[in-house]
Amino acid sequence: MDRRSFIKGAGVVAGASALAAPAVAQSSPDIKWRLSSAFPKALDTLYGAAEKFAQSVSDATDGHFQIQVFANGEVLPLAGIVEGVQNATVEMGQTASYYYFGKDPTFAFGTAVPFGLNARQENAWMYYGGGLDLMNTFYGKFNIYALPAGNTGTQMGGWFRNEVKTVGDLKGLKFRVSGLAGAVFAKLGVVPQQIAAGDIYPALEKGTIDAVEFVGPYDDEKLGFYKVAKYYYYPGWWEGGAMLHFFINKDKWASLPKAYQAAVTAAAGMVNADMLAHYDAANPAALRRLVAGGAVLRPFSPEIMDACFKAANETFDELSAKSADFKTIYASMKAFRNEENLWFQVADGSYDNFMQAKQRAGAL
């Protein structure tokens, strides 16, 4: 090749590179977001899910899309996450939707409602039963786009200083309980309290509250509730499958390249599955340790369960009469729940009951 041909060929290659570079840069821009979590760093399953999510997004974009995670209170308090995302103070948040029940009761359906869906049913409703579309239509009124971000599974009923055997024992009880469950308990004389995770133990220790529910054995052990309230009740009928969400500012979401939207969606799906697996693996051993440390397991009595079920249905009817959003989403969830329970009693329910009977008999 002569010198002139070489220079000409090199010029073509250089020119092509110059044209290609901006296109590549444009397809993978450097973007930095902030994520405000509703949870403290000590809760490695809840807060940790946000860190896993951020790392997954970074890995999928070769580090071009960085999401910095902040614990509760570092940038926004728990109560400020909706407004913070809505107004783009932060680009996104990680939280439990039902914390914002006071803004609109419809927020409850994003996490859990009393006697609602279990974790598998919640996922099925969100992804294949129209639940996520309905919720995003609702969240859109707050300039928010949401993605499922994990599930705790069925939670415990909480820690009580004293036994609660009858409905009468609930009257006047100051109970840290969130959202729609608080409205149901209030019908039975309970005084519901909403307190952020980091403030619960001091309130229980000082007697500001008489009882607290949070998640389940793994997280409850970390928070030390068993040290000041020994009666551990189950089940948490108001959280048959408590789902978390990533709240994303709609304008910021729309501005992302499609590839980055795909990375965010995939990362959210990963932590949504990972969280439940983590809890299912960690809760049994934690429960054993709690009982060995003095926790006294108690089921809610049939009397209390039936009274709560009745109060829940009354609450649903009252809220449906006041809110078209609530009524629409409740109707969808209720119809889906009824179909799911027909299926689950044939399959999982009968299998689980058999295996648990064998365990009680010492046959496993």
C-alpha cells in the first residue's frame, strides 16, 4: 500500500470513529440519581435491597448509571418520601406504600391490606392481574411511577407487653401499627401509632406504646423488641404479603434511555424476588433464637381474628363509598384474592397442611 492510500484509508477509519463516538456516548450517558430509603442501614434485608438494586443498575450499565442510596433521615424522613420523589428532591425512593395511608387510603394496596393477598398472590396480582397498572394510574396523580421492590411474606402480629386474649383486651391499647390496619384496629378500641423503625424501641421501652408490629423474627430480633415486650403474636393478618416499591419521579423516568429503563426494571425484579427468599431463609433460625431468649409465642384468638375480619370488611366498605380510586382497586384485589384462594386451597394449602402435620408428629 502506498503512502497516499494508507493516509486516505486511515482518514476514513478516523472519521468513522469520530462519528461513532458521540453515538455511543449518547446511548450510555453518565447519570447520577439519589434514592431515599424508608429504612435504617441496620435492616440489611430492607435497606440492603436498595443497595443491591443500585449495584445491579450500575453493573448493567457499565457504571454509567449510578444511584446513591441514603438511609431513612439522611436526606428525607420516611414521611417525606412521596413529596420528595414527586417534586424531584430525589429521583426515587424505596418504601412501603401503606405508610402514606394518611394522604390517601388507596396507597395501602401497594403494600398490603388486612386479610388481603399473600406474597405469591400479591406478585401475581401486580404482574398479571392488573394490580401494577391500577396502582401506577393512582401513583401518577403524585407524579410517581412505581416498581415492586420486594416482599416480606406474611408478617408477625407483633410484640405485646401483656397478653391479649379477648377483644376487650385491645381497648385503649397503644399499638405501633401502620396504615389501613390502624383504621381497622381503631374500630376495636386500639389507639394506633405510626412510628419510624429507628424510634420504635425507645417508645416501647419508655411505655409510650404498649405493643409494636414491624416485620418478622429476623428484623424484630435486630431491633430488640423481645427485651421489653415478651408476648409475640401471630399472624399479622394485615400483612399477608407486604410488598415494597421503588417510587420514581415520572419525569425523571421518562427521560431515561430505554436501556436504562430496562436495567432499572430488571434490577427491581431481582430484588423483589431476592427479599422474600432472604426472609424465608433467615426467619426460622431467628424465631428459634427469640424463643430461646424468652419470647412467648401466642396466636391471636379466634374471637380476635373474627372481630378483626368483620371490622376490616366494614372499613373497606366505608372507604369504597368515599373514594373511587379505593373502590376500583379494592374490587380488583378482592376478585383476584377470591380466585387465588380457590386455587391455593387445592394446591399449596393442602400440601402445606399435610407437611406441617407431619412435622408436628415428628415424622420429618
